[in-house]
Amino acid sequence: MSVIEKKVPLLSDQNLVKKIRRGDTRRFGELIDRYQRLVLHIVWRMTGDQQITEDLVQDIFIKVYDNLDGFRFESKLSTWIGRIAYNTCINYLRREKPVMIDDLPDDSEIKWLISSDRPDDIIEDHDQKQYIHRLIEQLPPLYRAILTMFHLQAMSYKEIAEVVDKPEGTIKSYLFRARKLLKERLTAAQEGVTS
Amino acid sequence: MKQGHLTEYQLQQYLDGQHPHDYDIESHLTGCHTCRETLESYRIVYGALSAAPEVRLNASVRSRVMAQIRPAGRFKISFETGFSIAFLLTAMITAGYLTGFSVDFGKINGFFAGLIEQLPKINVRIISDNIVFILVPLLIIIVIELLDKKVIKLKY
């Protein structure tokens, strides 16, 4: 007997959540598949450690499951999950590295945090990217999270503002300052190499 | 802001796609080497920011999450279902009480009468005589829950 496989249509977030709430826990795996990239990128950029990232990602998805009944679709599911991921990371970092958490209100302070050491050779594209990634790692967690959500997850200012619980204007300002600083450091490094 | 040059803010907005095909910006860039260089530096920064980090999630993380959420299950009755159950049971018992209607299920009635006799101040006859009105809706609810959770499946 031949078996004709029916193509299962992709559920909307709303229907997926409804099914999980009704007890279809297997569907939660689908939710993980859908949002693990978002969570992974936020956590990785904020912690920078593989083992810690895996532990936190696990905690975050369990929190998502435990709190799913309270989610009312007042925001997008991705924003809600992003907020849980961000808050979990912030709480972790507050426990482990309390010095790095506070927001930095002006450019002079953020500049102070990022090393101005120039690499020996960043002529190749790959080296430039590596150098920029090293600079990103030195930024405060909030900046790293915002840069990740905007550039890797293509989230809007409004969505990012909801995730990190800051005004949209602050998000725009942080993005601008972080990118300007990275560009300045890159330019300085390039000039150092060519001079 | 540098006089005669595009601002850093304008250049970032341009790369963010906020000013697509902006003639003023594009014509300025064509004629201004300095702004083109700044824009090129920004392109490199943007490229690095958009590159996915070289990190992969171990497949065991997903399995560990699924293992942790399974045992707890999610058996719960929604407010609507709970209200319907309560309403149905109350209606059945009230109807039985007011009409005096009862169904003799022999041993079943006797069994529940025996159980309920242990409780003080309850009219044993009313409850035991009408126990079927409680059992049937409960049975229906259980079947619906089992169908909903796909523990039992109907074949069409």
C-alpha cells in the first residue's frame, strides 16, 4: 500500500502557541526550531561563551514554556521570546560580571571600554571582520544585544525597544554611537597599518 | 557635522536603507572621495555586524528542553470547560432533586451510597439515586479531553 505523505502546513505563531497550551508538547520542539537562532545569537553575543550559552538557551526555552500561558499576543512572539532571552542574560551577567552591566550614557565612556590597540595586520577582509568582532566583544552587553537584534535578526527599533525596555530614541542613539565607534576604531587601525 | 560633507548619521541612515535612492546623497557620494571612504568603512562594519557568529547550538540542548517539559505535561481544564462542567453537573443534580427522577443502576447506586454515607449531613438518597447524571457528563468530558490530546484517535 502506498502512503501519500501530506505536506504539513506551517502553523502561524498563534496556532502553534494554542496547540502547545492545549497540551501538545511535541509542538514545542517546533517553537524551539523557529526561535533558537534568535535566542542563540542574543545569548552568544551577550556572554561569548559556548557552555554558558547552551545552559542559558536551555533555561530560556524552559522559561518560555512555563510562561506561555501568560503570553497574550500583545507583542510578536519573537519580541516576547527575545525579552526573556535578554532578561535571562542580564540577570546572569549581573550575578557573574556586575561591572559590565550598567548603561553607558556618553561616547567618552564607551570609548574608554573599547581597547584602542591596533592589530598588526588587518588588511584582508577576514582580518577586518575578526577585528570588528573583537571590538564588539568589548562593548557593554546592552550594546551587543541591540547590534545583534538589529543587524542579525533584522528587528525594528520598536521591537528592540520592547525587548530591552528602553525608548526607541535610545535604541537609535545606541546603535548610532556603537557603529560610529566601531568605524572609527577600524579606520584608525587601517591608518596604522598603512602609515 | 563636517562642513560640506555628509554627516555620520546620514551615512548610517543611508546604509540602513532609510534613504534609498536619495539623489542628493548619491550625487554627493559620486563627487566626494572623503564621504565615499567613510561610507566604505561603514560598509565593512555593517558587513561584520551582519555576519552570523560562528556558533552552533548542540543538538542535545533541544532534547534536554523537551525532556524537561514533557514529564510535567500540561493537563489543565480551561475556564470555559470548567464552567461548563460545573454548570452541567449543577443542572443535572438540581433537575434530579426537583423532579425526583432517578435511575436505578442497582449496584452502582448502592456502591456510591455506601461511599457517601461516610460523609455527614448529606442526603444520600438524592446523590446516589442520581449518580448517573454525574458519571455520564464526566465520561463525556474525559472522552473529549482524550480526543483533544490525541490519546485516542478517530478513524474517518
